[in-house]
Amino acid sequence: MQSLRNLLQQAQQSGSAVGHFNISDLVLLKAVFAAAQEVKVPVLVGLSEGEREFVGTRQIGALVRSLREEFDYPIFLNADHTHSLAKGLDAAKAGFDSIVFDLSGLPFEENVRQTRQAVEALKAINPAMLVEGEIGDIGTGSEIHESAPDLSKGLSTPEEAKQFVESTGVDILAPAVGNMHGMLRSMVAGETKKRLDIERIASVKQAAGVFLTLHGGSGTDDEDLRRAIAAGINIVHINTELRVAWRQGLEEGLAKHRDEVVPYKILPAAVDAVRQVVASRLKLFNSERHFAQGT
Ligand SMILES: [Zn+2]
């Protein structure tokens, strides 16, 4: 089985990106895995601190490992938005392949100092674990927002990207390039789309020289996503779109089986709704290559 680092290098060379999908229950995990198998591409599953608290850090480590081993399939596990070293160490011990160590809420110098310490401590537990650092402001909460926050002042510059990567030793950088967490109601309705600063992505990529992650990918214009990947994005995070599909699918399942109490008869509708969203995103992120399983 190849490592996540090899996989990202391969994606970079072929002009594709690895899809990262947040999960917080077995319905979502089943849907993401089924979609990846259907499209025949590798996939990254992520859980934030809140999502890990609900599912169990060690439990999700065991579940994802069991899929990887039983199906000999490149499915990887990321500890999304981790705000303390203690939670990061828990994830490292549970076998997570990567971590987003997110101190972007702190002043830049403090973010650099603590992220550098985290890189050392995490790699001491698992040298192969990839550590992602975050700079700039992309908002919080993968949910539906009533109004758009003003994130224009928090956009990442090539200079700070370069300085951050060189001083911390992170493997992956999450810049603020017009993306934001969550979706507006108009985006859920399909009336508006997020737009990305493609030139900024290209200049940050050149300055940083590491893998780049796009957070808050839900509701982004498809063409912008394609151009962002061509400009140097290696991982795209999708969460809110899955949550919206999860809820709609669940409501459909309940409506279809009014007197049913058997979960495994109701929940497949939710699995299917999420699977369709994930498959559509995976096809878009991997449109530049065809992945041969097992290589
Ligand atoms: Zn994120």
C-alpha cells in the first residue's frame, strides 16, 4: 500500500487532487468509501475535533484501517482542524495518516511557534504522519450561514506562506484564497457559487513549495475548482455539501418508510444521497487522470 505522501506526489504530477470528505457517522463513511470504489480513486476521510468526539478517535482509526486492509484500498484518515497538541497526539496514536494543526486564530508568530513544536512532537510518534498548518482566515463552521463573513483581510500572501512553511516544517499548507467554511443558503439552493483567487493559489504554491489544501470546498464553482487544482491545490475538503445530502437523504428515507423502525432499511437513502455528491466531486477532482487501483 502506498503512503499518503506518495499519493499526493502522484496527484500533483497528474494534475489531479485528492478528495477529502468529513464524516461523523457510519452512513457517511459507507457513502464516501462506496463513491471512491465507484470512481476508482483514492480518498481521504477527515474528522474534526467535534466529529472525532462523536465517533471516537481510536474507533474511527480501527474502522478506516479495516477498510484499507480488507479491500486493499487507498483510503486515508485525517485529523481535521485540531486546535491542541493533546488532541493531535491522540490522533497520531490512533493511526491517523495526517493532521490539520489549526492555530490560524492565533497571531502569526504564535501560530508558527506552536505549529513547529507540534510538527516535532507528532513526527516523534509517527514519522510518516503528514502535518498541515493553516494561515489566514477562512471562517469556521461547516454549516449553513445566513450571511457571508468578510474574509478579504485574511487572504494569504506568498511571503507569509513561504515564511510559515520554512519556519514550521509543515508538509502541507492550507492557505486562504477566497475559500470559506460552510455554505450560504443561496449556495445550498445552487443560486450562487464560491469563487477562488486562482492567481493567489499559483503564487502561494510557488513560494511555499509544499502540498496545498483547499478547505471549505462546498459550493465552489466547478471551473474554479479545476483551475485551482491546475494552479497547485492537492487536497480539496468537502463537508457541508455532504451534511446537506445526509439530511435530505435521511428525511427521504423516513418519509418513504413511515412506520419503519429498522435503521438499515431507513438509512440506505442517506448513504445513497451522500454517495452521489462524493462521486460527483471525485470525478471532478480526478478528471485529469485515471487511477489504477493497487499501484
Ligand atoms: Zn477546513
